[in-house]
Amino acid sequence: MASVTLRGVKKSFQDTEILHGVDIDIAEGSFTVLVGPSGCGKSTLLRMLAGLEEVTSGEIYIGDKVVNNMQPKERDIAMVFQNYALYPHMTVRDNMSFSLKLAKADKADSDSRVKRAAEILGLTDLLERYPRQLSGGQRQRVAMGRAIVRDPQVFLFDEPLSNLDAKLRVQMRTEIKALHQRLKTTSVYVTHDQIEAMTMGDQIVVMRDGRIEQVGGPLELYENPVNTFVAGFIGSPAMNMLPGKVRHSDGKTYVELHDGSRVMSKQRQVGQEGQEVLFGTRPEHLSIDSTGELSVLADVIEPTGADTFVTCSLGSTQMSVVFHHRVDLNPGQRVQLRANPEHSHLFDAKTGFVIK
């Protein structure tokens, strides 16, 4: 395994700049997830790591080697694609061993590697089948097996679960994470699904418009987002953003919302009096309280069994609330909510950056 480092990496297609100087440090043996909306540049970045796209400027290191001018086969990486990319006329065994055959590997060693990968992935009984005889999840396992047999320094995953149904995605997510814990190979995983990012990554890189917004562990990004984009992208349902103005009183900081109500911030004496801000609170950090400062109208109630999701309105602002218990609410009912100030966030309304 090896570390991966990007320094000032840019990518342009003709006159259009796609990546605007990206810097990332990926530790040896870690699982790093690149996450962001479609078109943010994450797949382009992964393809540049793989050598499938040229770097316009900047440097990419795998270990201590600059790989900008190396061919993909020289980089000692293995890539798992979204569409599996299996050869339909080859058996599972032949698909998994094909790269070793091209490398003229010893047959006994090749057979041993295929056997080991098949045992890890539960493919032993499927080695003589063809891709058309496999389910989507089984095909994805074969694609991962083909990567494992190469014993690369780095695994690259390009949205490998997006073609699977919801239940299978959850299962495969767990399997990929367990696989990484077992093999300890440095992995870089691209997805637009923030749930995948949160549950799988040691390190998450949040991207937007070819730039990095924030890098950190899952809980760090969830609890301490640097701006409204990260706050809204990480977490489901997204963080509520309530517009208002900063008010200081008795050494404390409040936000006066548009309806005149006030919510307390966890920070003392931050921001300027009257400053336009967004008060951020996660849906699970709101509770029903008859003396609560937020008078909302329940619009939609969605019981899921363990949790209850409620969409409600505070004036013209829509909010989400998650209760980890059953609640007796009806659409159109008015209810008082209290926001937990210890889990609140203040963002500058103009710049979107957190106020500390």
C-alpha cells in the first residue's frame, strides 16, 4: 500500500477549468471518500489518479513517486468502475485472472490469488459462471475480485454502487468497508451519496465546482461544517437554516428570526449586532417543548418505525425535524419546538462561512 498526495492539481478542457488547484493528503492504508454533487470534478480527479486523464498542472504522488507521466499500468493501482466493466464472454475466474494473464504471471500464483479473492468475496461457487448469469451484486463482487488479485498499492472506486437497488447498496457498502478493514489497502472512493461517504470513509473530501470545501472525518464534518454548503450536503435530512439577525443580551448571543422569535447560540458574544446570519440546527436537535421558542406548523408526518420525520413550516421557512420516538402529531397542527443551543451553528448570510 502507499499514500496518495495531490499538490495544486488543475484540469482544463480547452478553455474550461474543471479543477482549480486541488491539494489532498491521503494516508497509507486509509479509506478516503470524494463526495459532492454531479459535475463537481470528483470523477475527473479519480481518473487523473488512475492515469486515464492527463493533469493540466500540479503533481500527483503515489508513495514518493510523481506519477503524472506514468501509464495506468505503471501506477500499481486497481480501479472498480460503476458499470462493472466485465468481459461478457469470460467466466468469473477468467475475468478475475485476466490482468494477471496479461502480466504473464505464474499460473499457480494466479490461481492462488483468484482462489483467495473468491473466498474473501464469497464467489467460490460462481467461478465458472458468466457475467450474464450473475446478479448486480455478484457482478460488483467480481469487479472487486479482479482488483484484489492484482494486490495493488491503491484501490480506486468510481461510484461502484450506483447501479444497485437500495437494499443491495447497503449490503455492498458494508462488504466494501469490511474488505478494506481486512486488506488495509489505501482506497479512494467517489460517490455523490453522502450516506455512503459518512458510513464508509475514514476521511471525507467534500467538493464543489472543482474546489475542495472541507476535508475531515465523518463526525468532524457533521458536527463542525465550515460553511452552509457542507452543512447542507452532509447529513440527511439536511441541516435547517433559519435566517435572522444577531442580537446580544446579558453576555449571550441570540438570533432574532423573521417572526420575532429568538433562539440562543452556543457561542457567547459572536458576530456583530444586527448582522444577517443563518442559524443552523440539525433536525434531531429540535424537540417538542410547550415553552419552545419556535412555533411551527406540521406539514407532513412520516413514521419510519424507529424514527418519525416531520416537515414543518416556520413562516415561509421550511424545516425538518427527526424524532427518535413516536409522536402524536397531525398535519396542520401547530407545535412548539426548542432548538438545542449546544448543537447550534451560526453562518454569515452573505459569505456562507461559519462564525466562530
